[in-house]
Amino acid sequence: MSVSTYTAKHRLVFADNLCKGCDLCAVACPKDIIKMDKTRVNEKGYNPAMCFDMDACIACGICAKICPDSVIKVERDI
């Protein structure tokens, strides 16, 4: 799992090896801060999703809801 760095009171946790790089989370993100990480490949051979600006995240949970493989978890009030 990867955890994006943050200073906010929430964070997104990605189960990298479950991600199949479908890009649905990136398309659905209202802040446009989730992208496929082109610098890494997971165990399945896909570029996993990653949040590149956690401070801009509003923890709306849309990314987690739209993910067909339950890759993303929103942790609030940490």
C-alpha cells in the first residue's frame, strides 16, 4: 500500500497491487489530483493510481466509490 504525504486531516490510502489502472478515479476526482503513476508498475503490470497533491484533496470519497476494485480508502480525522 502507498500512502500519499499530507498535512491535511485526512489521507488517501491506495492498495497499489489491486489497482488495474482503469483511470476511473482520476476521471472522477473533482480536484484533478489523482493520476496513474507512470513511474511505477504494480504486481499485475499496471501503473497504479496515486494522489499527487494530498493537501488539495477534499476527502469527498468519490474516487473510492467509483473504484471497481476497492483500491482506495479515505481516512478522515487522522
